[in-house]
Amino acid sequence: MSTIHVTDRAARWYKEELNLNDGDSIRFFARYSSGGGLHPGFSLGIAVEEPRHPAEQIEASGIHFFMEDHDYWYLKGHELHVDVVDEGQDIEYRYTEV
């Protein structure tokens, strides 16, 4: 079972906002941040790039979403849920414990 869940609405949002085509890939990664995400001092970043050593990957609305093996510690013990909020204006990342 996947620990990354992206709604079709969210995938379409990424396609529009980042000018993506079917078959393109988005990498989720842990980045240093003054804000707090799942872990203090880190938040979730994204990059449009192809997977090299994915620990987890899924497809939604023609876009591949993945997290590389070296960043997967960020999700350990959690699932990532990605959806659209604010009437389609922004993306929301929610984490649930598994």
C-alpha cells in the first residue's frame, strides 16, 4: 500500500500550475525550512524531475509522484495526502500516522 496519496484534482492543479504533460514526474523531498511541517525545521518541497531511486511512487491523472529513497525518512510512520483547497487555488499536504 502506498504512503503517498494525490487526488486527481491535485494532479490536475499541478499540471496547470507547472505546465506539465502526461508522463511528467514530480518529486516530493524534505527541505530545510523555518516553518514546521511534519518535522520541525523541515517542510515538503517539490521538483519536476524524473525518479532515480524512488522509495515510493504513484500516478494520478497522468502525472507520476514520487519520493526518493534518501528523502523517505520524512514520511516514516506517516501517509502523505495531497489535495486542493481554497476553491482550487492552493495545494494542501496532510499527514496521517500509520
